Amino acid sequence: MTTTKEAIGFVGVGLMGHGIAKNIVEKGYPLHVIAHRNRVPVEDLITRGAVEVQTLNQLAEKSTIVFLCLTSSNEVEAVVNEMKPKLAAGTVIVDCSTADPTVTTRLAAQLATQGVDYADAPLSRTPKEAWEGTLDAMVGANDAVFARIEPVIRTWAGKIVHIGEIGDGHRMKLLNNFIALGMGALFAEALALSRKVGISVERFDSVIRGGRMDSGFYQTFMGYALEGNRDSHRFTLTNAYKDLKYLESMANAATVGTPLASAAKNSYAAAVAAGGNGAEDYVPHLADFIAKSNGL
């Protein structure tokens, strides 16, 4: 394609995607978006200069780079398959979802037969950083595709790591989320035990905060446990469970034992099964489910 400025399509303007898309259009890229259930982000993006399309085929026709920010590989595969007939050779699909790497590499191989490139660029941090344009991105792509998409990613990311080839971004993202979600499970269990032995949440936090065990993740997690802010870390328990299932599958394929990852997965599975499966049931709320299971 010979356009001097890429035409961007965006599918998935949810908690993270809204902020990402906002930065893309505000920093000068033509942007086409499509609505799903919630029209509020789409209406906001239109006021900033985005153009709404009605179908995925229309979005594919109008885009040279299509960003996906979806819930799981199931949605990614469905969207890609619907767009396929209208994806022109030279188009790039950039999947920012936390996805199953085996699906990523399979879709990339299928699209390559029609001259369409694929990259995985999953995210780290929260919707706050998405809005501010300071997310972390770990990108799996060949060198030429990375050079092409990097300026667009730069509109919404403060840290970009070209981690490797197609699929490596999603592999690294699963490792990243294992560490973060594993900490969440540890914090939730430690808080329950702390309360059982008579140490309040406030006293617990007074020791951890500012010490070696402190971190950005700890602080957003404790935004709920300590301050009651339900929106302190808006990443759902359902998505956490899904990500740890993907990690476990990746480990199984690599013949690696994951007793810690499986234990963390089971903590989130129990919370989801106990009713934490809503759109506003977030990772820090795991502390409530662990507490309740221990009679608190």
C-alpha cells in the first residue's frame, strides 16, 4: 500500500480499547471504529474525529492497519474470519488482546496466504494508562511489520518491547499476567490470614507499603482492600481466570509443571464460580471471596 499515513481500524473499544483508540485519533491517524454493545465509547471517539462503520467488512475495506482489543481468542478468531474476505493484501492485523498463542500463530499463517500480515501486541497496565497513552506493549512481529506498526503503537504506549516473532507477544503477556495475578492471589490470601490472626488491613498495609514488597500492582490491589475503591484495578476476575487457563495450556504444551500457576488459577476459578463473574467483578475483589471462604 502506498498511503503516506496509515488508515486505522479498531475493534474492541472497551475498558482498554477506548483509551488506545482515543490516542490514535487524537494524534492524527484516520480512525474507523465499530460498536458492539456499549455505544458510549464510540460516541466519544466520534466527537474526537473517528468515523463509525456498521460492519466488520466495511472496517476491513477502509483500513490499512486493524487493531483488535478483544476479550479472548474466541472473539479474535470470529472477528478475523468475518473480515477475511475484505482484507486487502498489505493490510496488517495487530492483536492487542490477551490471547492463546496457538490461535495467534494459526491465524497469522492463514492470513499470510492472502498477503495479510499479523502481529500480536498485548498490553500491560490499566485503563488509566490507556487513556494517558502510557501503556506497555510487548510486540510479536517480523522486523518489517514491527517497523510499520511501531509509530502507531507509539501513540498509546510509553514502553514498547519488540519481544520476538509472531506469537511471542502473547506468550510473554501470559507470563506477565501469571506474575501479576499470582501476586493478586497471594495478597488476597495474606489479607485473610492477617485478619484471622488479628492484624488489620491498615496495619498490614503500613508494613508492606513503601517496603520491598510494594509495587504498582500492590497499590491498585489495595485501593480496594484498604480504601474500598471498587474501580482501583479494573481487570475482571473472569479475564484473570481465562488468562491463567491459557498459561496452563501453554505450559502443558511445553511439558512444564506449574503448581503455582495452577493454584492461582484455582483461586480465581473459585471466585468466578462463587458469583464473581460479572463485568464489574475485578481482580482486587478476590480478597472478598478468599475472606468469605475462610469465614470472614
